[in-house]
Amino acid sequence: MIANTENKLKKLLEEHVPGTVLLASWLGKSGISHDLQKYYRNSGWLESMGVGAFKRPKETVNWQGALFALQTRANLPVHAGALTALSLQGLAHYFRLGEETTYLFSSPHTKLPAWFSQHDWKTPVKNIKTSILPPDLGLVNFEEKNFTIRIAAPERAILECLYLAPDHLDLVESYQIFEGLTNLRPKLLQELLEACTSIKVKRLFFYMADKAKHQWLSFINQSGITLGHGDRSVVKGGVYVSQFHISIPKELSTI
């Protein structure tokens, strides 16, 4: 019995990815029963992070290590997106006051477990539930020290930023970030824009791309992208842009 317990513990330690969350469900599938998990916790080999989740003692686990577990152990369709993804890829050089919010994106029916939602990750974490883009389109692998997580590629991330604006992200800041995206891939943008279901996002995208005069814009076939009908007011009392039928903040129009 003792030898069997030690062998399972050895296997657990060999398979564990440092800096990530150990899920009880994943441990169970690996042959470590609920009782054995409890024994390991009481013995100091595991430390609880909430119902159904553990960490190794003395290991620091941040939101990235938790996201790794959600993606690879729980197989949930959730990724880091918008400004968070751009920041990780060094594309959001902008001074922000206060704590930086981490933005995760998932499908509308995805429910993140309580151990994740209720944990203090030392930074605000918002999970944005939306279906404006296909769940797997425009995602890339991002290498952390010991593991890999899935995040939005720059092409998808900027569309997610525009989705969050102006309620969660400032439109002027979004444009300033947009200006620096000189190397976006037209082919991926074409796919994303054709699949995007948000008229507001697409109109803002083309307004900003035209304003920034990005060269990649000329390679996008706009005839295959639906922009809807009628006017859209992004902000109340804004400046109307007739070319794109949107009302935008005055501050943005004068940049």
C-alpha cells in the first residue's frame, strides 16, 4: 500500500508542470483517487487552491499557470485576449494608471470553475463571454517559462479590444495601439473580419485602419465583409463619420 502510494506520488511529481494548477479531476484520471489526494494534501505534498484544485507547496502560481490548467487539463475554450494578449506579445506599450486588468475570452456557455473565479490573482481578471469570433480562429501559442498557453494573435486581439471599447477600454488608447500594428497579416484579418458578427467592431476597425493608413489594408477584400445598414453610435454625443456611419469620441477624431 505504501509502495503504491509512493509510486503514484512519484508519477504525479514527474508529470506536474511547475507553476501550474493541479486539478482534482485530472489527478483522478491519472489514478490518484479523492482519498489519496486528501492524503497528499494532509501530508503536505499538495496545497488546496479551492474546491477541485491544488498547487505544489512553495510554488507561485499566477493566472497564466491557472489558464494552462483550464486549457490543457479541463479542456475549456478560454484564452487570453484583447489588451492582455497584445501586452504579452509586446504590442501594447502604453502607460496605464492603477492595476492592469487581465482579459480572458470564452464562449457564452463556458463557466469557469469557482477555484479560478474566486482566487486572488493579484490582478483583476475579467472573463468576457462572447461569440463574435469563432473560438479557435486567430489563436497562437505563447511560451511561459515552463509551459505554453493559448492567446489571441495580434489580428484577433485588436478586434477584441474594439469589442471592449468604449466600456472597458478607451477608444483613443485603442487607436494608439492600433497605429503600432504595422505588420498584421491580411489573410488572417480577412478570415476574422468575415467571421466577425459585431458590426460595431468591423466599422471601428476599418475607420482606424484607414485613419492609420496601414499598408496591409489594401490587401483586404472588403466586398466579402458585411458592415450592416444604418448608423451606429459608439458613444453618445460623438462626432459622426459619414464614410463608416459611426459616431466616435471627439478626442479620437482630432488625433
